[in-house]
Amino acid sequence: MTDADADIPHESQPDAPGELPPIVEYPDDTLAAALERHGIALPSEQVAPLARYHELVCEWNEKLNLTRHTSFEKFVGRDVVDSLKVAAHLDPGTSVIDVGTGGGVPGVILKIVRPDLQVTLTDTVGKKVRAVDDIVRRIPLDAQVHNCRAQDILEMRKVGALVVRAVAPLDKLLTWFTPYQRGIEKMLVIKGPSWVDERYEARQKRLLNSWDLRKVEEWPLPGTHSQSVLLELKRKADPRS
């Protein structure tokens, strides 16, 4: 989750004509009710820290513009749903770097619903890092928070997965991380309907020559006629090996 001005950049123009379906808001809503509406069943030991996370994000949001997803409906329908889609494609015990975590999505939610994961949250904006570090400590969660680029960590160690949401177009991501791809088992990137155009741009620039890209999940993007997608990128096998 990046800053509110780039809330969800994949939330672009609808890909079908007609009136957009509204995002319904629910007076006196609760986290439990929002989870139930979206068909999400989590054990109580995960719901409690998830509620605490939402509370702390809203608290920090009064001082720092972290997110527009302050209602339970938007928090669950966007942040929790997106994070669970990513979680389903991570093996047990995977080391994960959340690239440009912003307010902590998906990294914080991943650590809550998948405590087996080794989660590192990175961002280059110091005020966001201070907020997320405070949130992680107060939940509390066993996750690392660093004021740096993900590349700085990849200089020192390999990682099982990079997870990316609302950070940059695909060509920029590939430019940033191709030099480190031998140290990345896979990259999981949440995108919206613009992903097809972004893939085209990346191919035109030959940035996908060393990557295998496939769409592994697709789900409705609330408030639009469009779909969110989860892209998986892995380094192509070296034909000489």
C-alpha cells in the first residue's frame, strides 16, 4: 500500500462501458461482518491482530496519509483479499520482501495470516517506515522493517519471493530487479487491467527476455468493471546449464 495519491494505481479506467458498480459502505460495520461478506474465514488468532492492524493504520492515518482504505469494506475487499491471493502462492517458510510496503500491504497482512513466512517490509520513504515499524511493534509481529530499497537487501542475501502491489509499472520493476534475479526465486505482482499494456511495453523493451511471466490469479476489482490479477515472474532456465 503506497501513499494515498497512488492508492491503487492499477485502479485505472474501467475496461467496459456503462455505470460503475458502487462500492457499498455499511454503517456500524465490523471486521467480522466484512470478512463474512467476502467469504473469508480466518481463525480468531488471526482476526484479532488483523483488527489491531486496521486500528493502528487508522490511527496513523490521522497524522500521515497512508491509505484511503479506512472502512472495513475497503480494507477487506481490497487489502485483505489482495494479500490472501498472494499468500496462496507462497510455500511454507518462504522468505518474503514486500517491495515499497507503504502502509504495510501486503506484507503485514501476509505475516498475520501466514506466520510461517519470514517477512521483510521495505520502503524508501522514512515517515512511512516509521509508521509501519510502530504498527508492527504494537500488534506485535515478528517482521523486519527497513528504510531502504529492496535491492539493498538483495545485495546481501537471496529471497524466496518479492511481493509487489501499487509500486511501479512492469517495465520499471523488471529494470530494477533483473540484475538481482539469480537471488530471487519468484516475484509476485498485483496488477489491474493495465497489465496487458505493461507486458507489451516490457516485451518491446526486451525486459522479459530472461523472465517467465504467467497470470496465476484473477479476481474482481471492487467499484469497477475490471479485474485484478496476480502475476508470477521467474527467471528463465539458463539453456547452458
